Amino acid sequence: MRNTLICTVGTSLLNNLKRSDDAAIQGAFNAQNWKQLSLLLLERRNTDRLCGAEINSIASICDKGFLADRNRLIFLVSDTDDGRAMGNLLKLYFDYTRNPLNFQQVEYRVLSGLRDDSVQDFRQKGLKNLVKQISTEVRTFSPEAIAINATGGYKAQISFAGMIGQALGIPVYYLFEKFSEVIELPPQPVALDLAFWLNNYLLFEYLETEQTAEVSLVESDIDDPYLSSLIDREDDLISLSAMGVLFNERSRLQFAKQETAILALIPQDDTKPEAKNISFRDDHGKDVLMAFSQKVCRSPYVKKIVNSLPFNSQQKTPIRRTYPNGIVEFVLTWTDKGYGICIQTTGRNLAETNTIAIHLQQEFSQ
């Protein structure tokens, strides 16, 4: 049931209020009295052009029945004074219970770096944060609960919001300036190579967690044309580009849908769990490692526990390394010292090994 609307936000409403010949509006605008302005706007029809692109488009989306319920309304605003003012004003407007378009929960979120005075911040921070905010909602509430209104904001932001919706399976609506009602943007193909994502899973996971990586420490071929289109490089550091963040989010979403089918193609080990060999180094934490290893050995994709790992107390994600021969280095990140084990899985190549690693992480991480 679609009940959440995410809206990109521009400044057309502020510009309209600034140019208004209504004395009351002019006085409230000059005083930056956003509460008074929201009340004055409620006296107008929500289709009045004075109300701006955001209000006009939301009114059309609701009028056409694109939302089953008006539960949540999220405004994504620019990292500017005008952006914050717009967020505050729109929140007040849609928060009022007397507003026929009232939503149960209204909030605005500032997209750090989304500003027009720094190209680098806009590209490397602003657009990435746009992707992250929307994808977080998708992971938390599912694509079926969300719609995107991409009417307001910078042109690049509007375009990218549309692309995000297409990639993550969310309907995207847009109100053209001279139209009286919103249209749903037509689907646009966004390339997805799930095998490529699986082969480079650890790189995407690391860059998502740590933000940047030193080129010298990266094992993936960053000169590969496909991969290079998904990363930003500055001197000896790389990070995911906005498109890379989107590719990672979409791949994760598609993998979740196809995981069972992908796992079905990977051979299983029919050895009974209690008969699988478990070996450790002579080190601390053997009791913890043994208990965890016995659990992991229940997986049909695990052949044996090859060894324990040196402590990795700084490791943030359970999968430390994977190898084409089926080896997975798994760190118990919930232990203070970062105990870990080396698992021999049934993976026959890197994509299969990473598939198993993701599965084990989901099944056995705390």
C-alpha cells in the first residue's frame, strides 16, 4: 500500500511569495514568518500557481489517487538557507490538520552538499545523499510503500531522482510547468549486471561503510570501464560516485529478490553438520569460535572451518575477504577483539563465494 511520498524541493514557492502583490504575504515574507505564510497559503487553492511547484504537484498526486493513504511526507531540501526555509514552510503547511492535504507525519531533510556554489560537493556529496535518503526509505519500508515527486529542485537533482525511482522500482511523478496535473515518468532502462556486483561485492561494501579507499589497497580493477563509471577518484583515493551508490542499492535490492534462485545454482555439501571438520589456531576465544562455527556448519554451503583468524577489532562488517576457491574470512564483529574464522564454502568462483558470504552474513550475524 503506497502511503509515503518523497519530494525533491526547489525554491519556486519562495520566489512566488517574494514577487506577490498581496500585502499580508509580503509582510510575512519580509519578516520570514513561515508560520504566518503557511496560514496565508492555506487560504489559497492548492492548485493556485502562487503555492509553488511542490504544493501544486502534491495536490495533483493526491487528487489522482496515486497514494492509498497520506501517512508520511518527506521533503528533501538543498543545503542552503533557502532550502531550509522551504523545508520549514512546507512542513508547517502540510502539518496543519485543517489542510485537506494533511499528512500524518511530515518532515524535511537537508541533503548535505546539495548546493550550487560547489560543483564538487554537489556531485560527490549532494547527489549521493539524495540516493542514500531514498534508498534507506526503500530498505526500511519497501518500494511498494513509496512514491517520488521529482517536480522541485535543481535540474540535475530532478533528473537523478527520476533515475533513482526507475532503478529501485518506485513510481516517479513530475508536474511540468504548463501542465495542470502530474504525469508518471516513463520507465528508463538502468543497466544492472548482478554478476559484476557480486564479483566486486567487497569493494562496494567497503566503500559504502568507509566512504573512501586507497587505490593501492583495492584489489578490483578500477580501470575497468564499467567500474570506473561507478567511482570517483581523487589522487590516491576512490569513493563511490552517486551512480555507484545507486548501482549498489539497486543490486542489493535485486539480489534480495533473487537470492533463493541464485543459491539454488550453487552446489551444497551433504556432510552432516557435526561431521564437518573445525580447526583453530592455538589462540584466545576458542569457546566463542567453536560455538559460532558449529552454528555455521549447519549451512549446506559450508564444507569446513579451515582455521581461526588473527584478531580484527577494527573490522566493521563480518565479511573480511573472499576468494575464488570458496574461502570466506568471517569476522565476529560483535566481539570486542574481533574474533574470526576462515570458512571453506562450496563456492566455485568469486561470484558464488560472495553469494554464500552474503547469505552467511544474513543468517549468522548478530
